[in-house]
Amino acid sequence: MERMEIKRLFMQHYAKMLRVARTLLCDEQESEDVVSDIFAYLLRGRTVLLPGTEEGYLLTSVRNQCLKRLRHEQVKRDAADVHTTDALLDDADIEDERWTDIVEFVVGHLSEQEQRIFHLRFTEGCSYEEIAATEGISRVAVWKHLSRAITAIKKHFNPPKL
């Protein structure tokens, strides 16, 4: 196709092509890029448009390019979602490992009563009052046992820096 013919097509169909692109993409810059890319393709290629098919070809090209860009954006979003999900799963694995380490420390270093209280509070989610009733001790005693347990855990997993 010759430059003069492409210039004529540009002058005649650009506004309509841009409206179609804006409708599909809802983005002015992206829309202009799509329409410009189509005319750049016509300048580079050996595309021959038959009289009467020009508008249909150009508008179909706009539609196809817009749909291609939208699919590409969806693929990028899906890939980002998968990456985010993988990162969250990795974080969950790390949290599981930390929790396992803490439980092993509790079992190895706390008294049986402190272990039960720790389990009731942090695994079962019981309140101080519920733990006190189960263990037959006061809420203050529950607080003291948990305080000692948490202090021991902190000292073990966060040793003082020298």
C-alpha cells in the first residue's frame, strides 16, 4: 500500500477507529497506541485492501488488537496472582515451621501445667477465665504461667544481642 493511500485511510477512519479502541480499552493512551500500530503495520507490510473492505478491515483490526491487549493484561494479572499466592504459601510454610519450633520448645522446657495452659490459650483459644476454671486456679495464676512461658519463649528465640 502506498503512503498516500494510507494517509487517506488515516484521515478518513482514524476517529472511528479511536472510538472503538476507547470503548474496548477505556484508556486513551492505549487506544491511540492500538490505532497507531495498525497504521504502522500497513506502512511496513504488503497488505492490499480492496475497495469497500477498508473500513471493515480497519475496525476489525482495532477490535482484534484491543482484545489481544486485554488478554495480555489478564494473563499478567493472573501471573501476579499466582506469584502472590505462592508468596503467601511460602509465608504460611515459614509460620508453620516457627509454630512447630515454639511447640517443641514448650514441650521441652515448660512444666506440664504451663504446657496445658499454653495449649488452651494459643491452640484452643480459651480465655483466661475458661483456663482458670479448667485448671482450678485463679485468672492471675493463668496470667503468671503464660507470662513465664512467653518470657522463656522470647528469650530462647530472640536472644539478647551482644
